[in-house]
Amino acid sequence: MSLFVYQAMDAKGKLIRGSMDATNLSDLELRLDRMELDLIDCRPAAQQTFSLRKHTVKRQDLINFCFHMEQLIAAGVPMLEGLADLRDSVDHPRFREIVADLIERIESGSQLSEALAHHPGVFGKTFVSLIMAGEQSGKIAEVFRNLSESLKWQDELAAQAKKILMYPAFVGTVVLGVTFFLMVYLVPQLVGFIKNMGQELPFHTKALIFVSGIFVNYWYVILAIPPLVWMGATFLVRTNPRARYKADEYKLRVWMIGPILHKIILARFATFFALMYASGITILDCIRLSEEIVGNEVIAGGLQRAGQLIAEGQSVTASFQSVGMFPPLVVRMLKVGEATGSLDTALRNVSYFYNREVRELIEKVQAMIEPVMTVVLGIILGWIMLSVLGPIYDAISKIKT
């Protein structure tokens, strides 16, 4: 199949633009006709000159999809009719095309999980595995409800993680901007006056003049270094597995941010592990799928080693304890869940505990960032004022004497 960029019209005369996979032009017309759209113009996506990033399917779209399907299936509406209703009500062009493709594949004899698997960029392996487990157990409505709740929780967790990054990034940018202005504009205007006084300058004033000179003469280098370092580090992490492992290891150790990130990862692991296990997926498959969920090579490696130990015959608790990477709380709750046969309930308790801790830690860090940034800016301004006004005060004192 090829990806076509099309322009079509719906029954109300509204122009619809989007992209769709199709074998040829006739197949594209047939697919659009099933969506009650009339094709006006199309071209292969290879000729496209603008970005399709605005058509990216977001987590909120998946939440709406899961909620819609759970409600309709629980009400007894056949799946194809539910998908058709969803297709007609979705405003997102790309997601509407995906739902139309799901309908076509199911009409051709595929299971819903098989149809979802043809869109790995939207529906991950864990999502597909959970739907497959729901189909096999006959509890697909319950799986959709659990997926909706988990995606909402994940969306909330992502918003909390952004909070802890956006505020210091904004304040840090302001501090750097003020520092850059002082060093490039203000200090050079005062340096000439200070030098003309003809007296011996103290060390901190010489240091200020030296630093200001670097900013004035090499400002383009100072501005270029951060993005170049960022792009170089990103490229290295993406292309070098060892660098990616070291970067993930450093993320877990960095001051203030590391402990919060570690708890976020553990909460995500516990939530999805519990969801998969409750849906009937085996422990080894839960661990294998969890390796892709955690998003950290260090934690994923620990899960892989735990899975190997379980496959060799060790208990779940002993395997996680032998890895030595998971906190005592996780190991203890696994032990309780394994002993009582309620592993999913125990892991949900772990998720609840860490989720609450993450909220509290984020609030504490946000409360600490503002005074820290204020102190840093105050130290910089104090250094500049002392270095500039100190020699002037000394010169005035000598004149009076």
C-alpha cells in the first residue's frame, strides 16, 4: 500500500483534508466512500512538502477511543457499529482514517487486535496484547475501561513530569538571559570608567572583566554550544546503546529529578503490569511487555534479568529481589501478592503509593526551585555590583582622605 494525501468533501459540503493508505486511486475512492466522503483530489505522500505532525494521534485521542468502545460494547452495540459511530464522530483526520481501516480489516475477517496491530505507531504492543487478552476472555469491555483509566493516569503523570521540567527551564532561561545582558551590555560600559581610575583592581573585578570579555568576543560560541551539545548528545544516545544506557542511568541519579523519575517509572510499571496480569496475560509476557513501557534501559535490563530468573524456575519475589534494582516496597508487595494470589491488587497498591509520592515530591521541588534561582541571580548581581562599585568606592575614599 501507498500513503495518499487527499482532499474530499462530506455530505454537508465541508472540505476534508487528510492522508490514507490505499493500494491505488480506485481503492482510495472506495475507502473514502465507506467514510461517506467524495474524493476531490489526491497525490502520493512522497510529493508532500509540508509536515503531517499536526495529524499525530495523541494520548487524548486514545482515551476517547477506549471510553467510546467500552461504553458501546457494555451497552451491547456490535463492534462494527460502534467503530462506525466512532468514525463518524471523530474530528481528527488521521484517527478517522485509522478507524475506517479497522472497520475494513474486521469486515475482512480479522480480529480487532489483529487490525490494531497494523498501526503500531498508534497502538503499541501492550495495547494490542491487552485487547487480545480481552477477546480471549470475553472481557473486552472491561479491558477498554481499564485501558481508559490507565491512559488517563499516564496523561496526568506526564503532565506532572512536565511541571517539574518546565518551571526550572523557564526560570533558568530568564537567569541566563539577564546574565548575558549584564555581561555583554552593562559591564563593558562600566569597565572603561573603572580602568580610567588608574588604581589596582581587586581580583573579583579582574575576574568580572575577564568573563565579560569572553561574553563580548565569543557570544556566538556561547549561544551555539548548548544546542550543539544537546544535538550531539541526542544523536549519540539514539545511535549508541552503551551511551543510551549510561544516559538512562544518569537520569536516575541526577539530583532532585532522579528520585522522582525513578518513582514515575516504577508507578508506570506497576500499573501496566497489574492491568496485563488481571487481563490474563502470563507473568513472563507481562515482564516482556513492561520492558517496552518503562522507557529506561536500566530498569528494562533489570526486568529482563528478572524474567530470565522466573523462566529458570525462581519465584517472582526472589527474581526481583535478586536483581537488586527494585526498592524494598516493590519486592515486599510482590511477595504479598504472590502469597495471596492477588498480584495485580498488590501492584496497584504500589502504583498508588508511588503516584502519591511523585505528587508530593514535585510540589516540594517546585517550592525549592524559586528560592534557589533567586539566590543564584542574587549572587550574580551581587558579584557584579561588588566588582563595579568596590573600586569606585575605594577611589572616592582616597579622594576624601
